[in-house]
Amino acid sequence: MSKPIQYWSRTDVATYLGVLPSSLGRYKLPEPDVLVGTARGWLPERIRAWDQTRPRASRRSERPEHPSDSSPAA
């Protein structure tokens, strides 16, 4: 059986960016890759690519790994 596709929630995106989920309204996130009901999900590679190209005052050279990158999905 193939491995399920993993999507990041708003909370996952906020964790990756190092901000609170409530502050994501200030960001122009890319369109979600999936909608499940009203929940939005993004592919991790889409968020990483968006993060590398989004405008900001100061650019961090690298983001820390997201916790789900190093552990298999449960």
C-alpha cells in the first residue's frame, strides 16, 4: 500500500514559521492543496517554497525541520 500524502494544517504551517496560528492572517499563504470540509491543507514542499520566496523584512537562512518531517505519520 502506498504511503498516505501528508498535508500541513494551519497549526503545522504556524509551527514551521515559528509564529502563533492566530497570526497567520497577516500572511498571504498560497492556495491550499486540499480542502477537507472547511479545513485547509498544504503540501510541506509548497509551504517551504513559498517561505523561500515571500517578501519579508529579514530573511532567516534556514527554517528548522518540522516535527512531522522526522517521524512517520501515525
